Amino acid sequence: MAGPTLSTIKRLFALSCNQCAFPDCHTPLIEESGTITGEICHIRSSSQGGPRFDENQSDLERHAAANLILLCARHHKIIDSEPNKYSTQVLEIIKRKHEQPELVEISPMTTKVAQRLLDNYMSVTIQSNSGQIAIQSPGAIQAHTVNVKTTKSKITIAPPAGSIANDRKMLSYCKYLIDRYQEFQKGDSNKTGDFKYMAIHAALKREFKCDWKLLPTDRFNELITFLQHRVDNTKLGRINRAKSNPNYHPFADHE
């Protein structure tokens, strides 16, 4: 599960009365100007190694309302920096005392604020990271948007596990077929302009609706069938086929 649901955050915000749950803190979660300053916080951490992490919790339980509390940024930092002082039991008492026990109204404004709180939660900024970053992976960063700030001139992002980009031989064979297409297009004097080389990339985008390298490996055969068909349908590809000359070698023979 990627994170809390909108309905969960709507109820949490309605129960919070637009105020940080930390005792004696009267900081609003959303300012009169509309600026969101509140944050969605986990009582038991959502990832392994985090404060108060409970390995016996399921993903569903980690992002459920019972495990979430709305705090200002200052007190969010404090409770996560001092997990011994702000234990699971202490935070559960703080949450119980703060949230209103009576029925609450979920208004359109509540929905709007909850969505913005959720958007902020799912946006992560990483500064000067010197190690590896895993995104949308169990026990790692769960986010829609990740902003990486670093002094390094180049950032390398590892391909997702289970993707074609993560399989060296599959990746190499697809690139080989794309190169064959480019080579055949180059040999067609009737076609002019740079688009004759870019056409394959545009066709891949239309067909698969994403970067082909990020497709799961179980779609590899579908991808190479598409590429092989494109190579075969070039002018030189059709000439080769008429002469029974192969346009490319099979994947089994690819080194």
C-alpha cells in the first residue's frame, strides 16, 4: 500500500479541529492564507528503521487512522528525533486526548485540505544523499514525487526491479532492434529528415504509453514482436524478406 487514503486523512483533519495534536500547541494545520503547515505523522513508523517501527503491523495498519496523527512540522521533528521520550504509548494518549470524540462534519473544505496534506506527504525532498534511494519499495521511501538535492554533477537512478531495464540481455536486445530500425531507415534514400530515426521512439510511446525500458519483463515478448514488426516493415526490411534474408538475429542468439 503506497500510503494513507484520502478518506482517512479527511477524517483525521476533521477530528483535529485544524490544530497540531501536540499538547499545548495551538499551531494551525492550515493558515488563514491557505498555506498548509501541518504534516501527516506515523505513530509507528511506516518503514523499517524508522522511529517506533512495528514489524508485526501490516501495510494497511501502518497507514490506517489509528496509526496516524496530524502535527505541525516542529513537533513532527521532535517526536521522531526523541522516540524514547515519545513512545508509541505516549503518542496514542496524545492522539486520544486531542481528537474530538463527537461526530464531525466532512465538508468540501475538509476534503480540499486533506488532499493537500496528502499531496505534501507524498512529496519527498532528499538533500545530499550519499547512498542509494529506493522509491515505492517495501520498507523504503513511498512517494509520488521525489526531489533530490545534491552537490554531485550526476545522479544515477537504478531501474526498477522486474523491469526490462533491469535485465541486461533483454535491454541490450531491444536496443539492438531499435538500432536495426535506424540502420534500415538510414539506408532508405526516399525518407529524409531526422524524424525517420525518431519515428520508432514515437511509435513505442504511443503503443506502450510509457518508457519501454520500464515495462515489466513479462511484456518483453510483446515489445520485441512490436520492434521486429517495425524493422520488417521498413523498405529495406521488406526487400530482405522477399529475398529470404533475415533482418535481425533472434533473442536466443543475442550476446
